[in-house]
Amino acid sequence: MYVGIDIGGSKMLIGLANADGKLLKTLKLPTPLDGHSAEHILEYRIKELLGDKKLKAIGIAAPGPIDFANGVILSPPNMPWHNLPITNQLHTRFKVPVVLENDADAAGLAEALEGAGKGSRYLLYVTISTGIGTGLVAGGQIVHGASDPEGGHIVIDPKGPQCGCGGQGHFEAIVSGRAIERRFGRPAYQIKDTATWDIIARDMAVGLSGLIAITAPDKVVLGGGVSVHYNRFKKPLAKYLEHYGSRLYPMPPVVPAKRVERAALDGALILARRAK
Ligand code: BGC
């Protein structure tokens, strides 16, 4: 059996899959404010999900920044957790390989292999949720640099608000689900008027056109809670991407994710099945 864990700002998902990748059980839990209690809850719940089945590996998708060498969740901008050695903790408990990956990278991997990015050779995945995260997947592999690329933290307005990471005017501080709610006084799902979506789509296009110019993807998949409203911003987004985007190469297709809710969990499970 393989266990996948998707750690989000408000909820954690645990999934149990067999060797063929078939998801057998899932569990949704509120994310505790204290990271160490999260570790204990996860241990307990994984044990419960497994019953007497044999565990082979665990994959975890979590918001960055992450210390990849040591498998530590450092201090995500939208969560009060600090320096959580989750990989060691779960490894000590279950004695199996434990892989920790950035949530957007994991979700991008799942979308590239099984979702809206299927067939893409160089996929840029952008999750627009509580925060904004990015993942690059080339030839079925996640591409890291010295750390993992954090496209939510590029500057799109030098005079813009402060980001949760401490920087100013970041993509995440202007277009994430949390930023949208702060700017317009209501969450994205309650925004129905075209004028507001036009502004959101404009700012989204500024961030996306920069990311596209740098990463040269053949496809862009948008995930996260805000992307669920794709039909509300699809038209203005296309208009602004054409306006702001580089004219040097054709704009790649920008499409919504196939499994918004499940992508990071599926990615964590793929990584668990690949773990050695
Ligand atoms: C983090 C990213 C993460 C994104 C979505 C951002 O605040 O920096 O690592 O992918 O939120 O959870």
C-alpha cells in the first residue's frame, strides 16, 4: 500500500492507494495550527487507514519553502508552521521511504501524467489557491533548481501589498484566493460581476506572462480554488495574455486542471510509488 498526504492551509487529505495507483480510501482532516500535533494526527490516521495492510512508501505534498535535503517543511507563508521534520518523523514511525515535495510540483506532476496536461512535454502548473504555487514538469519529471521554483513570489507590482513571505508586490499578494478576498471584500466564488473578474484576469495575466516567458512551457494548467471559476475569467485572461505576453513565441494554451481537489494528493501518491 502507498500513502499520499496533501497538506493545505486549512485541510489535510490522506489517501491510500494500491501498487497500481488505485485510490482505495481518502480522509479529509482540518489542518491543526500546530505542526507537531499534525504529525501525531497523521501517524494515528495513517495507521487507522492501513489496518493490517503493509505500507510500502509515503508521499507528502506541502507548501514551500521546503528543505529538500532533510525533508523539512520550513515556514510556509500562509501557515503558522515552522521547521517541521515530517519526513524523519514518519520514517521513524513507519520504517518506509517518505518523500516530501512542494504541493504545486506534486499537483503539476499528477496533471501532467493523468490530467489536463497529459501529452504536454513541458508543463507549467500554477495553483491559485490560498497562496500561489508553481510546478514545472518536463518529460514526466518535476524540475527543481537549487530549491523549487516559487512562481507565486515574482513581483507583479513594485508598489503592491506585502506578501506573506515578507517581500512586496508578489503575484501571491495580489491574485491568490486570500488576496482576492482582501482586495474585493469577498471570496472568489462570490464574485460574479465581469468588471471585477476583468481586474483579476489582468493581474493574473501579468504574472502568468512573466512565468511563461521564463519557463517556455508547451501548456499551462491552472489549479487551486480560484481556477474553479475559470469560465468567469477565461475571456479576459486570454485578452490580457495577448496584450502583456511576449510576442516572440506563440502563447501556449492555458487550461484549467482536471482534478483541482485531488491533484496534489495524486501527485504525492505517484511520488510514493516511485520512491525507493
Ligand atoms: C508557497 C508555495 C505553495 C503555494 C500554494 C505559496 O505560499 O510559497 O510553495 O506552492 O503557496 O500552496
